[in-house]
Amino acid sequence: MKNRRKLLRLLALCIAMLGLVLVFKSSYVYGKAQLAQFLLWQAWQENKADANHKQKAWYYADGYPVGELIVKSRNISQIVLNEASNRNLAFAPGIWHHPSNNILLAAHNDTHFSFVKELKLGEQISYQTQGKAQQHFKVVNKLHVDYRDSNWLLGLEGYLVLITCERRNGLDLVPEGRVVVVAERV
């Protein structure tokens, strides 16, 4: 009976320790994400005035801030990184380099671009790049496309385009759909 009681106490202690470890880990990840956003914002403040300045948020970062995306109606302001690589997209939206004369921004749908699927036609978006004044756009189209299809880019010139993945069902481990929001300069 005593051994059983000791075993139950030990089990309860182990469960409590495991709970503390899980709480600490999630707090650590959240804290790290908040620190990253603060450091990105500081680097953007240094890069904003000079188109040639490439201040990274931390010395080993893969990318550096090149723009700021603002959706005032939704109280959203996000730093944009110089490339839409997987490592950069973990921290902020990135520019997708394409030969078209459009500003193509990509981000994950469950973090930085969670608002994109909710944007309405006519909604205002602003974008500022290094060394330039803010440019203002309004949403004119929203598309749902397959990730292999880039025909929707044909004929687009001078637009701001927001691209994020779209899960078509809860079982999509690698989403094949994309939500594309097209905004024209106003």
C-alpha cells in the first residue's frame, strides 16, 4: 500500500514536471517570436530611408527588411523581408521575385497572412519600400488557384499581389491551393 502511494506521488510529480516543461517551451517560442518582431521593426527603421541599406534584424538572419505592409482597416502593420524563402517566411512576409512588374508578397496563411482570405474588394492597402514614400492600393480581385498555376499573372502590371497558401481540407499537409489578392494602385 505504501509503495503504491509512493508510486502515485512520483507519477503525479512527473506529470507536473512535464506540464511545467510544456508551458515553458510554449512561452519560450512565443517570447522568441515577439523578440524577432521587435528586432525586425528596429532593422526596418534603419533600412527605411536608404534603398541600399541592408541591416539585418540579427547577425545570422537570412533576410533583411525591405518594406512595410499596412492594412489600416484591420490594424495590421507587417515588415516585409527581401525574399520569400521558407526560413524568412517563419518570421515575416517576403517578396517573391518574379519578372513581372508587380509587387508580389507571400506569407503563411496561419501566421502573417491569416487576414488575407478575409480582405474585401475595395479595401485599402499601403506598401512602403526602402527609400520611397508609401504607395496606396485597393483590392480589386481575389482568386483561388492551384500552386502549379501562374497564368493568373498574365496581363498584370504594376499591382500589389498578396499570396498565401490555402488548405482545401483539414488533411492537407502540404496545401496545394493559393489565395491570391490583387490590389491596384490608387
